Amino acid sequence: GGSTGAGDDDGCGDGSSAVDSPWPMPTIEHLRSFLSCVGDALPQWTPPRADEKQREKAAAAAAQQQQQAAQGQGQGQPQQVQITADGYVLPNQTDLSAIQSAIATTRPILHHLTFGVTDQWLKSQDHNDLEELRRSLTRVMDKIGPSRVLPAPGVPGAPGGAGVDAVAVGTRAEYNKFQASVRRLLLRYLTSSSLPLRLMGWEELESVLRHADRMRPPPRDYVASGAGCSYLNGVFEFGAEIDVDGWAVVAGGGGSSYAGSSGELKYLRHVPASELSRKASKSSSGGGGDGGDGGAD
């Protein structure tokens, strides 16, 4: 029983039909147990940008390493804190390996379910088990989240703490690839010749749509017009914390929404100096109108 899929690249190849499995398919129960271990190994989520305490700790670690290097000591010791020049905290090697392993684990499982097994095999499985397997995969990626910070491939960090030469990249691209792979799997269910698989696909689609709505990022800006005051008209840009990709920060740890994980959302309007000076001159000449023309922040 072949299957068709969308054209998004998931990093595992572009199969368009079921292929012979290169390895025997473990039971779904074993896969879920394995994914649970992978998820437990993931480090606790922390904000992507360093706070003052982390910067002080990084500076102290850098000074200590420089002193040890001058004395010919401390060679090969692991760096405790590494912060990029633009303030992003990079994970240590242990945490980085756990994150990379989790990302690499979800790919072959999803790919195998989409391209490596037949409809007959899928029909022989308990549909609740298949749904729980998909949810287990999603929980692993949600614990990573789209706002984690990783070192850019091939750009090693320089020795030291704050202001290293390392370049940070976000996990949003990998997170989006995973969601595309989930949609491809659902497309297989929905286009199957098997009625039970199609029905399962529709049931799964509802859950995936709810998750997508919860994880939808807030707008990057709003445009205000007709506000009554000229300096209030214009673009209000997103003013809360953003990740390395420029989107609102969302905490990894189980599918938290943007608003719930990054605090109160706020938007800021940067008023041009020319508009402020025009408002000030109007106020000094008694042209304040109804008195509602207070200063704009």
C-alpha cells in the first residue's frame, strides 16, 4: 500500500511511496518509551538572552580562564557559560547533544510512519496507540520549543565568557520542519484507501489545528490610523522579548502559548522627533484642543 506526501523536506529524503524498511519497526510501545527517555534528557528551558547575573558569571569565568592560561593551567577545561556578542546564551556540550539527539530522533520515526510502512501495517495497529505516538513526538519537540538558542554549525565559539565570536541560531527552523512532517503524515492518513485510516486522519487533524492555533506567533506590528492624534498614527512594533529569529519568545516545555510563556505582550510606537517638536510647539501656542494631547511614550 503506497502513500503520498507533501513536498516539504524533512531531512530524511523525498519518498513518495512505501519503501522496504532498512530496520524492523519496533513496537509502538517501545517507541513511546524511548521518546519518553529522550524527552527526560532534554535540559530545562531558559530564556535565550542572558540576564545580568549570567553576564557577571560569564565575565568571571573568562577572567579565570585567562589567568589559568597565563599560568599554563586549565587547558581543556569545559567552559561553563558562553554568551554571544549579542547576548544569547549558548548551551553547554551536554545540553547541546541532548537537544540535537532529540531532533534527530523524531525525524526517522516520522519518516518511517509516513513512507516506510504499508497501509496494511497501519490498519493492524491500535489507532489510539498511533495517535499517542504522534503526540509523544510532538511533546518532545514542544519541550525543545521554537525559541531555543544553538551555536551555528561550523562556527565554533571563541574561548571566554561574554562577547564570544560564536554565532547563535534558533530552533524555529527545525521546529517548523517537524510540524511539516506531521502534516505529511496526516496527509497520508487522509488520502489512504482505508476508511479507518482516513477517519483517524480527520480526528488527528483537529488536534493538530488546535496546537497550531495555540502556537501561532503574535503579529510583529500593528498599523494605527485615525487615532485623533497624529503622533499616535503609524506602526506599533512588537516590544516584548524576541528570540534569535525575531519572533516572540515561547518557552519550551510542552506547547506553551506565546502569550503565556513570554509575559504580557506589548507594542511600541517610536514617534519621530519632528512630530514631537510639532506637538510641543502646538501646545505652547495654546493649540492643545480638548486637553487630551498628553505626551506620548
